[in-house]
Amino acid sequence: MFAFLLQSVASTFDRPAIDLHALAPEFVLTGALVVVLLVDLFTPKGSRGIVPSVAGIGILAAMVPVLTLALDGADRSMFGGAYVVDNFSLVLQAMFLLAAYVVVLLSTNYVAEGDYAEGEYYFLLLCALLGMLVMASSRDLITMFVALELLSIPAYMLAGWRKRDRRGNEAGVKYYLMGVFASAVMLYGMSLLYGISGSTLFSDIALAVARGNGLGDTTPLITLGVVFVLIGFAFKVSAVPFHTWAPDTYEGAPTPVTAFLAVSSKAAGFVALLQLILIAFIGRDDVVGPLMWVLAALTMTVGNLIALRQTNIVRMLAYSGVAQAGFMLAPLAVVGSNSDGARSAVVTYLLIYAAMNLGAFAVVLIVARKTRSAEIASWGGLFEYAPGLTVLMTVFLFSLAGIPPLGGWLAKFVVFRALLSPDLTAGGVILAVVVGVNSVIALYYYANVARQMWMNPVPDGDRTPVRIPFSLAAAVTLSVVLTVAFGVSDLATHLGDLATFLPA
Amino acid sequence: MDNNEFLTEWGLTLMVFLPLAGALLLMVIPKAQEQMIKVAALGAALASGAVGVAVLANFNYDSSEKLQFVVNRNWIEAIHANYIVGIDGLSVPLIALTLLITPLVMVYSWNHFPQPHNPQAFLILMLVLATGMLGTFVAQDLILFFVFFEVVLLPMYFMIGVWGGEQRQYASIKFFLYTLFGSALMIVSFLALFFVAGGDSFSMVDLAQGVADRNAAGNLAMITQVLIFGGMFMGFGIKVPMFPFHTWLPDAHTQAPTAGSVILAAVLLKLGTYGFIRVALFILPEAAVKWAPYIGALAVIGIIYGALGCLAQTDMKRLIAFSSVAHMGFVMLGIASLTTFGLNAAVFGMVAHGLITGMLFFLAGSVKDRFHTLEIKRLGGLLLQAPKLGWILGFCIMASLGLPGLAGFWGEFPAILSAYNPAPALSQELFRTYMVIAAFGTVLAAGYLLWLFQRTAFGTPSEEFADVEIEDVRVSEWIAWVPLLALILVLGVFPNIIFHVTDPFLTVMGNTFAGLK
């Protein structure tokens, strides 16, 4: 009897083949986050600086298998296609790792000097990072949802890390409530899609979404499912009108966490959107295209107009991040006619955006160490006592504004290119003009900060030079080199073109 | 590698990037070493100038309609942008102008940098500007052109915003926003053009060929071409600036420090008119025919409006700024005629305006330096207090109003004349009307310029300055001004120096328009 049962189980259950090489980045990172906790446990209180080093080394170590996988070049697919390693996942994983490394550099002094739990901070940061790595490889609704929660839940806690600060609490709670609500909407959409296709795999869903399941007219249900899932991620990338959490959360969270949310977490949302739209929903570009068109136009315009009025630099960067998300959504509006171009444009934009935005946050952190303020007015006369820092911030700001030859212009350029090719369509051209006009509006608030730094007097007359800790200097250097290199070489566009999906 | 080969391969690149290298060098020199900073900056400008002179000396003037010194390298492959540089008869005069102006401005500023001083930052910006301007004139790839076209924005923004007059912050951001608005629409146009013309190259020659092929095959909608031209019109028209996009100019010019005003007037405005000819007209001739009547209309409105604006000014520098609007109107009228004759006049007009208005801004700067005001009614009797300065002002004003024998004449008069016989596809009646209006504009020009001269130079010094010792022309001023004054005279007497260079290329272009109906 038992023997028979065992036999039948053994014959029907094949252990899925696990490709250890393919999963190595995730394994290394998991190891690193365990080590981080242990190190924190066994080092005496007060010996700060060890944990961030371990976290940083762990991230760089996880980069090694990403590189070997890239050199190896073979596409790998596991668990029936639910988890893959392809060019897309590798490029994005490398970006997530590098961005997280910069965030660790940004956090080192901030966390060590404030009264914060150090070990847990880096533990959560690495957990979220792990979620992002998984996100880039997931080709299945369940895997994607697990990845999303793995990156979101630590982020909720990190956002409220300044627990004795009322704004910090507001940041955490608001982000949490909005995030959970978005997850619920998304799950509902996912359940509809599963109900129609009978599978959670993107490749199966793509078939069902394109053709229905043969049981009557399922088009309205599919439409509803697609829209709900996309709206769930629209929260994540802070697209208008689902952006309301972003400014309060960004302002209340510790600044390095804000940088992490504004860059990595947003990028993870875009990674998910790309995979869903380009693989699972590609048959319904009649729904996706117009939805993205409206979201993009609204997001960039509203984000920009509100950013104009901000007096706090972190809030300004938050709203500018909303506007930038609009620029990144724009190529998805033409996904029906130019899916390759849209993918390449969004990936390129993400890479460049990560470099320049992290750089801007790094300078904000450095300057805040002296001025103890995030008001833009406190940046007055920075050029007089910190000319180098001023030039760096100017580079980041005008790169965000899209002025050649700094990286941001190329990001905008690939968006324009995606919108206008291969044929000129009215929708594409009008959205391109909207992007163009918005770039000009955006210049005003970026230039406003530059104006403060270069042309205004020092507000309190305090001209003591700014001391730059080593880790922050490293973060700024890395960012500025990449920002400029992306603008004058084909590095970013090349990676954007390279990041193709494994054919289903 | 023999010398010539080296020059062909690297000449233009060196000329463009030597100033940028100089700027990087300046960054590492300690701030206290002011003398060294100035020498290094001037050295970089002169080195770029020397390479430029070598290139221009080896330029084959007998076939100046062909692109020469062409270098074509891969750049951003993923977007099909290449590093293509090269020069022909159209770029040569403007490159020469830029190479001349940059060191002269540095010499002029040598011992009196505007507040808040800081020659290091000021000179770095100036060198970056030089790279941007030279790059625009040599770029033969639209993306490269666009990048250089935009590179000039940042240094000029800071130059006005940091070293400018009282309203500097307002003026600088206005300048930046206006120009960027044009550029944003322009880049959309460039991309649309790229896809329309086949989508495999941004080289201007290839694009023009692609558009011509599709026009020959008759499968390119005119409305598409007209709209693409419209985007470029916004980009270049704001830069020129054409009425009604000119409002940034009086503010920017008036608030900019002298060096900034001179560069702005002498070279930066030409980026717009040069772009019109090099990019818009060259690639989209058929759309240009459709747009020409409107460009012509805006040009003559600019001429009259600029002149009336001048008559209403109370500030010398603002008056000169408005006169730029009028003068660029003549240049645009020449371009709008779409004839070889008109285009030649336009290019000559660019150079002449660069020399003359550049000089006028130098003079305004020197007057401000001495009297600490530019309010016309407080000035007077300059010829008594500083006769040399006064006569130089007189000379430049004569040149500016288009006195025959001086450079200004050859830009203005042929431009008006060209409107008498525009390209065959254009309405003769309309352009002859433009001609009459433009001719009336020259009368107004004589009016406001002579009135300016009379009020500032004639008579006796006002009570306020009667007892003030006014220094006449300084050595650094002589060095900066003599080349410009000499050129105004020489080009006035021998205009063929420029016409000879520009004519072959523009004849080819003019023939294209003559063939369109």
C-alpha cells in the first residue's frame, strides 16, 4: 500500500531542476543578509561602521555571479518558466545592486550618526534588494507578487525608521496603507486573470489575454484584470493620480531611504510594468496604450506643476521624481507599435535616472550635514564655500532637466525616439510634444536650486567649508562619473538595447 | 603621419575641444593664481585659434561648396548618432568670427572682471562656450549639432545670472526657458525627420538625401514636412530671435556682463540663423518654400518693431539690444527670399552684425565702466571727455546703420534687394511689399542710431560728470577693438572676401530653390 503510494508519488513528482548558477546572486545576497544580522549581534555596541561594510561587500559579492552569468550569456529558465535569467533580468539586477550599493554608501554616516538600529536597517535594506532581484527574473504572477511584497514590506519599515519623529511616522503609515491598498487592487486583478487563463505564468496569460479562453466573451473581464494589475503598479511608481503618498513619505523618511524609494523601488515598479505589459498583456495594447498615455501625460504634468511650488528640496525631488516617472511611462503608450523601442527606452531611462537622482540625493545629504536644513533657501551661496559640491549638484540638476551633454538628455531622447518611431502617429507626436513642454517646465525648478547655489548670498553668513565623509564622496563620484558617461557615450543606450526578454 | 593628414584628421576636433581642455586645466589651477589662470585661458583660446587658422589656411576655397576636413566616427551607435564634423563655405566665416571673438573678449576682460570677480569660473564658462559655439558650426550630424547647440546654454545662463546686472536672475532664467522651449520642440522635429528620412542616419547630408528621395517618389506628405520644419522654426527662431520670440533678448543682453553681451550678440544669435540655413533649409527645401512667406513677414515685423523699440529706449545697452532684433530681421529676410543672393546677404549680415554689434556692446561696457550708468539722458559730450572712445562709437554707429563702405551695408542692402526677386515659388508681390517695409526700417535705423550718437557723444557733458576725469581708450581695449574695427572697414571695402567663400555653397542651395515651383 505505502509502497504503491510512494511509487506513484515518485513517478509523478519530479524535483524541478535547480540551476544553482542562475540563482547564485539571490543566494549570495541571502547569505549576506544573514551575515549582517549575525555581525550586528556579535559586535559590541558602539563599534559602528562594520555592518555597513559587510552589507556593501555582500552587495558587491552578489554582483559577481551576475557578471559571470552575463559572460556566460546563456538564457536560463526554471520552474516551468516562472523564473528566468535573461539579458533583461541581468541588466536590471546589475542596476539594482549598484544602486543599492550607493544607497549603503549614503546610509553609512546617516545611520551611524543618528540614533538608529544599525543592523536591522541594513538587514531590511538587503531584504528589499533581494525582492528587487527576484522581481527582475519573475515571469509568473505569484513570483512577482512575492517579489513585490519582499521589497515593499521592508521599505514600509524603513520609511518609518525615524520613529520619534512625527513626520517619520506619517511617512511609514501612509506608505504602508497606500501600498497595501495597491496590493489588494492588484491581487484582485491577478485573480481575474488567473480565472480566465487558468495559469499564473505570463506566457499562458498572454495567450488567454490575446484570444480569450473560448468560454464566451471574456474581453471585459480581461480588460478589468489588466487595468487593475497595472494600477497596482502605478501606485508603486507614483504615477498620478496614485502619487499622493510619495511626497509625504519622501519627506518623512530618512533621506537615504528616500533615495532608495525614489530610485530602486520605483525602478522595481517599472521592471514589473515592463514584464507585464510586454509579455503578459502584449495582446491588449488597445487597453494598455491609452491607459499609459493618460497616466504618462497626467503624471509628468501634475508632478511638474506641483514641483514648481516646493520650497523643501526633498519634496521638490519627490515631485520631480513623479514627473520623471511620467517621462518613463510615456514610451509604454506606444507599446503596440513599438514594443522593442519602448522596452529599450524605459531601461535606458531607468539606468540614467538612477545615476543622476542618487547623485542629487547624495549632495542633498552632504549639504544637510552642514546646514541642518532641507529648505532650498538654505542652499544660498553654496558656490562661495563649496564650489566643487556646487558644480556637482549643478551637473545632477541639469542632467535631470535634460540638458546635453549630461546623461538626462539621452534619457529624454530615447523617450522621444520611442514615441516617434517607426511611424509618426498622432498619439505619439502629441505625447512627444507634451514631454517637450514638460521638460521646459521642469527646468524652472531645477534651475531654481542652481540659482540659489550660484547667485544668492549665504543666508546665515556661515561660510565654514563642508566636510565630506569618505562614503558620501565615493557615492557622489560614482554617480557623477556615470551621469556624464551616460550622456556622452552609448553605454546606457547600449544596455537598454541589450536588455531583451527571453522569448517565451 | 604627415602634417596635412594630421590636420585633416584632427584639425577640427582639436579646434573644438582645445577650449574645453583649457577649461578642465583651469579647474585644477588654484584660485589664488589669477595671473596664471588668465594666461592659461587665453592660451587655450589662442591654441584653438591657431589650429583653426591652420585649418582655414588649408581649406580648399576653390571647392568651398564641398564639405572638407570631414571626420566620421561612431559615437552613440544605439541611436545612430555619429561624430561627423566637417566645414564648407557656409561654416568658414562663422568659425573665423568665433575664433576671433573669444580671445578678444578675454583680453578686454583682463583687468576688470565684473563683480563678483572670480576670473577662474568666468573664464571656464567662456571656454566651454567656445567649445559649444565652434562645435555647432562644424557638426554635420544632427544629434551632435543639437548637443553643441545646447552646450552653450549653461555657461551663458551662469554668466548672466552670476555676473550680470541687477535683474540678472530674472534675465538668466528667461533666457534659459525660452531657448530650452525651442530646443525641446526642435529635438522632436529632428527625430521625426530621422524616421521620415529612412531611420538609419542622423547625418545632415543623408537626411537631406532621404527627404529628397521621398519627395521625388512623391510619398512624403507635405503636412509632415511643414510640421517638422515648424519644430525647427521654434528652435532656431527663438535663438535668432525672431519676433514674437524676441522678448528674452533685451533682458539677457542688458543684464549680461559686457563679455557675455558681446559673445551673445556676436556668435550666439548666429547659431539660430546658421541653423536655419544649415539644417532647416538644407534638409527640408520644400517645406521651406511653404514657410518662407511667414518667415519673411516675421522678419519685417522684427525690423520695424525692433526699430520702434529702439526709439523708446532710455538705456544705451537696451537700445543696442533692440537694434539686434531689427538687424537679425534683415538676416532672416535674406534667408526667407530663398535665393542665392539673399542667402549670401544673410551670411554676410551675420558676420557684419557679429562684428558691429559686438563692438557696440564693448563700447557700452566701457561707457558703463567710466560713467557707471548707461542712461542716455545722463550721458553726453563723450567726444569732449574721451574723444577716441567717442569717435569709435561714431564709427560703429555708422557701420551699424549700414553706411556704404563699412561692413553693415553688405548685410543689409543686398538682403533688402533680394526680396525684390525672391525664389520663383514665392509670391513676388508679397516679397516686394516686404522689401518696401524693410527699406523703411533702414530709415528708422538711421534715426535711432544717430539719435543715440547725438545724445551721448555730442554736446557738453552733463553737470553730473562735468568735473569727472574720464579715461580714454585703454591699452586692453585697443587690443580687443582694433581687429574688429579693421575688419568692419576691410569687409566694407572688400566684401568679396566673404562672398567668395560663401557663394559656391549657397549657389547650390539657391539652385535647389530655383528648381522648386
